[in-house]
Amino acid sequence: MSNEAKNNEYKASSITVLKGLEGVRRRASMYIGDTGVRGLHHLVQEVVSNSIDEVLAGFCTKISIVIHNDGSVSVIDNGRGIPVDIHPEEKKPAVELVLTVLHAGGKFDSKTYKVAGGLHGVGVSAVNALSKVLEVFVKLNGKIHYMKFAYGKPVTELQVIGECGTETGTEVRFTPDETILETVTFDFDNLAKRAEELAFLNKNLLIEIKDERTNVEKQFQFAGGIKTFVESLNKNKEKIDGVIYLEKEKEKIVVEIAMQYSFEYVETVYSFVNNINTIEHGTHYTGFCTALTRVINNYIKKHKLSEVSLTGPDTREGLTAVISVKIPNPQFEGQTKTKLGNNDVKGFVDNIVNDFLNDFFEENPSVAKAIINKCINAAKAREAARKARELVRRKSILGSHSLPGKLADCQEKDPSKCELFLVEGDSAAGTGISARDRRTQAILPLRGKILNVEKARLDKIFKSQEILNIISALGVSIEGEEMDISKLRYHKIVILTDADSDGNHISCLILTLFYRQMRKLIENGYIYIAQPPLFKILKGKSSYYVRDEAALKEKSKELGENTVVQRFKGLGEMDASELRETVMNPDQRILKKVALEDAVEADRVFSVLMGDEVEPRREFIQANAKYAKNIDV
């Protein structure tokens, strides 16, 4: 037998057995999503989830999160404390099992936790595996118990280090492992936003978060719970009426819903299961939507308000809602827990919402009619949008091709290799066409400022030629049934505008279009913002490009005397070689990838900056002026 044949043999000795938590260390992304910023902060959320389970069980009223100067994080609660007694079968302290064994925890039966974040049982043990040091302090039975771990393995035995009287609770302090994680620097705002969300979802729960590095700290506690959450989300919107709130418990399932209509055109609905944000919704959301549509249509027929039959999207236009359900055995799709699959929850939520809204509408006819008028107008706009869409389709079919005439397309047909630059104006587009690599880079010029979709319904959107050009070039339509992401013609869509205030405004309008109507493009990582220079500094035969005034001062100081500073008023003033060097060349350019880290905050900012209300926008600008960069003076 040849050596090659021997090497290709597949036997028992070929099987690698990963013991303990080694599998988590080898494949960290499987357990925490990724090894970047998101994964790092997910570690904290996994520990906090254990504390939240104690909240749901009725034993915890306070959670403290501390970012320490040494880069570690502590999560402290006043719950019952992780058990420290010896497990009868494993012959080890329960706290050690929880921290070192996958699928070890108190969530696998209904005795310890009737409601919990999930049944995977890998959370805190995965945190231990990805920490170079983890310490646990448990206050229980009058004693403070302590144990230390390194890289997921015990360093000390469980020991008593003090007394605590009648206090109970758990503190977990961990230092993430920089050999596995790409970053180990915690972001206070990232953790604070999730802490605020959890405080909204759990009435009266006090969550404290402190950053020892900056001495910044915040406290969150909301007696109104998700009702206050909706009020916060709608703070800068013109509301139709107050918040509609319902809470119902039956057969160990708790349904809590807060909803409010505004005169906006977008749907903003967040759904949660046992405090986990189900960003892909699931059966609880479906049950809510089905009941809402049915109740509104039945009310219209009963009171003969219109002949129009409303669709689900019609009834949710301008709706802001938070759906929070707490169930004993949640069935999520995957460890990331982004979608609920329990079929029985759909019918349960449907029945509760149906009965509640029927009564509410009959008891509040003026509110019901105001909401229904909003929905009917949405339906009329939808029909107008359908006609406009059909007209666009017919023109595309009758025309020689469906791509916009001003698009300078690339030669490559593989979307993963193609880039589309959305360029401000024909002049800049002309320079871009000369500067591009025509094999992989396409240019689409946009005329002026595109429509602000924050203030427009679908019918108006489909009358905007610039937006239609973008849709045609991309090969995908706006959100909904027609948005087939697999048909996207470019996997890198670059917003390229002037580096001045007008350019930033146009960039913001394009981002609003993508966020409100084509969000999948952002979620899949296809949207980028180019960083063209505002100045060119010449010294001798060398040239340097800088983005803003601050960078100009710094570079000028570095270069010393005898420099000719050139200011670009727009991309059209740059020649092809300058644009190629600074924006088009993948080896030299700087592109900012647009990511959606916090949907709640993103929704708030778009509403403030692009909505009708002027005062919130002024307040936002005044509060954030000191953080502004790239200002065109």
C-alpha cells in the first residue's frame, strides 16, 4: 500500500475527541455568534441572563454590572445564589458543574425555573471557556463561597471566604481571552442599552451599570415596564392616542403587549420571549398580527366604515409595539434564539389580543376610528403603490432592458465580486467612470437629494425616479414579499458623496432608504460609506489626503512649513487619478461598513433626524455637537 493510500485511511484513530469545554474554545462563534465586538458583549449577556432567570422566578430585584479597570466585568445579583452543595451523581459542587459542563443547569425541568431564557444550558459555561480568568462568589446559607477558573478549568476548590448573614446572590467576574476574541475592550454604551432594555421588560427591576475606567454609571428602573418602553420609542413622533396596554396570564404563559399608533409610515414592533429579543419574531408576533388585522377588519364591516379590506401591513402602518411573552418551554431556532417556533403560542396570543382589542375598540370608538382612518389611508396608498409598481414593471418589459440608462455597469457577473458606487451628480459620476476598474466597479449617478422615505408612503416612493433607478440597478425591490436578496447584483454597495454638509445630508437620505425599506441589505453587510478626502496637502513631490479640518491641522503640523493646501469642493473637482487613489482602489481606500448593532437606537435616531418633529432634532444636534466629525465649516 502506498504512503498516500495510508494517509487517506479513515479509522477510529482519526476521530478527535474534544473534552470539557475545549469544543467551545475551538468553535467560539458557534456559541456566541462571532469573536468580534458582538461576541464579546454577548458574553456579558449570557451571565446577565442567569440573573434575569432569577428575576423571572421572583427571587431577584437588583442586578449590577461593573466594567473594571483591568478589563474584566462583574455581574452581581441578589437572587438565590447558584447552589454550592455536592451533586448526588457527579460528586462535585453544583456551581462547578454549572461553570464547566455544557448542558448543566437548572433550566431543564420546571421545578427550578418555570420560565427561563432557554434550554441550551451552554451560556455561563461558554463564558468560562472563553475567559482567561473567571471567579464566582456565591452568598448562600450565611457564607460567601468562592471558586476560581482559568480557560474553563478549575484553579481552586470551592471554599468559604467569609460570612454574609441573610444575604443571598451570585457574582461572576471574568476576563475575556484575547487569544480567541478579536477585541476584549468592553463598550459601556453597548452594555447600558441592553441593561435599559431589560429594565423596560421587567417592571421595577433595578439594573445598575458602572464603568470604573471613566467613573460613568447609570441606573435603570421602570415602574411602567414595556408601556414606558413604547412611550420612549414614540417620544419624538406625533401620536394618534395614548399607549394601549394588555397583560394576561393563563396556563403558565404570560402575554404582555404595549402598542401605540403615530402618524409615521413605518412599523416598529419588537418582540421578546423570556426577555430574549426575537429579532426574527416568530409565532408570538404572528398571533398578534393575525388578531390585529381581523379585529380592525371586523370593526370596519360591523360599523360600515369602508368597503376597503385591509391587509396586515395596512393595519400596522405607524404602529409601535412591544410584545413580551414568558413561557415555560420556549423552542427557538438555533442557539442565537432569534425566532420563536412554539405553535401553541400563536393561537394563545391571537385569542388574547382578539378579545382585548374587540372590547377596547367598542369602549373607545373615537380612538378606534382614528386608528382605522389611518389604516384605510395606508390601504389606499398601498393600492396606488401597486399600480405604480406595475407601471414600472411594464416599462421594464417593454423597454430594451431594465437597468437605468445612467448606470455604468461592470463586466463581472458574480455579485460577490461586484461593487456599485452611488455617486452624487453627473460630474462626480464622470470622474468615477474614468477612475473605476470597469471589470468589477459600477457607477450610478443620483440627481440631487433623493426622497426622504421617513416622511413618505409607498405610493410616493414608487414615483421617485432616483429611488426607482437604485431599485433597478440593485436588482431587488423594497422590503416585503418582492425583496429576494438572492437577486442582488452587487455585494458591495458604496455611498459616495462629497465630504461636505450637503454630501452628508444626501448620504443620510440614502441610508434612510436602506434602513426603512431595504434593511436586509444592511443586515447582510452589503452597505458601505466611502470616505473621500476634503483636502489634499502638497509638499515637494509628495501629496497627502485628509478627510476633515482636524486631520488637516494635525498633518500640516507634522509636515511643517512650505505646504499648498487644496480643498475639494466636491468629487467633481478631483481628477480620475485622485479619485482612484483615495476612493476606488481597494488597496488604499477607506470604506466604513454600515452595521445594525442596536435596532431600537437606530430607529430612534432615524425618527429624530429624518422625521417631521423639529424640536427633538434640535435637541439631538445640541446634545451631540461635541461628538461631530468631518464638519464642513
